[in-house]
Amino acid sequence: MPREQAFYKRFRKLKNLEYTTTDLNSPLADVKADICNLPFRNDSFDVILCNHVLEHIPEDTKAMQELYRILKPGGWGIFQIPQDLNRMETFEDNSITDKKERAVIFGQYDHVRIYGRDYFDKLRSIGFHVEEIDMTKEMPLEKIEKYRLAKGEIIPLVKK
């Protein structure tokens, strides 16, 4: 996503890849599109980075299905989300409409859910093979801080 400036600048400099950004609202996006109805052919992408997007999407199952559809067989992705690993099940409540209350409950006013540990199984139910990776498990604290990782965060590496 274009709002991810650290990725955007680095990936744009690499001449060995085609880098396409997609966002519904950002004027910086290469392609303006709804993640639930992406304008790409089936099996289009070798790699998809979906970083802190799905928690904003009311129909996250549809979004995941679209990501699966456009990922090439043998392709992979990182679908990172904010997650409460102490929670077994994802929590959603559309009746909470106050922005301040949503921020307290969901971590941000524009989030529609807080994912629990069941997030990985939801990705699997779409068809993805999911590897749950704790990058910080054996990493020294100075590297965790350097890379701005959350200690204990599990990163989903998805494959098709």
C-alpha cells in the first residue's frame, strides 16, 4: 500500500521486480481499487504484501478470497494484521459506532475487528497454506528494536 512509505521507497528502487501498489483512497496508489473486487487477472502476482489492511475491511473473507485468486500458484504473501494472541477468536461488533470507543476496543477508530488466534485458520479456510512465524523468538532485543518489531508477534507467511 502506498501509505507504507518504507516499503514503497525501497521496492520502487529495485529494478528486478515489478511493484504495483493498490489502495481504494490513496492518491499515491498505482491502482485505485477495492480489495474485495480487485481488477487483476487470476494468478497475477508472485508476492503480495498486505500490511495492516484486513482489520479495516468489513468483508474480510471476500478480501482474502480476492488475494487468493490473484496470487499465482507457488506464490507467497505476508498478510500482517494487529492481533490479540491472548484471544482465541476474532471479535467484531458493528453496533459500536463511537470512534473513541472503537479505538479503545479495536485499537484504532477505523478498525472493524480485533483478530484472535483464529486468523491463521481463517486464511487456511480460504485455501492458503499458512506458516506462523515469530521473527522475534530468537532475535536479540537490539534487532527487534531496530526493525520495530513487536516482541512475540506472529507473522503469517501464506502460500498458494
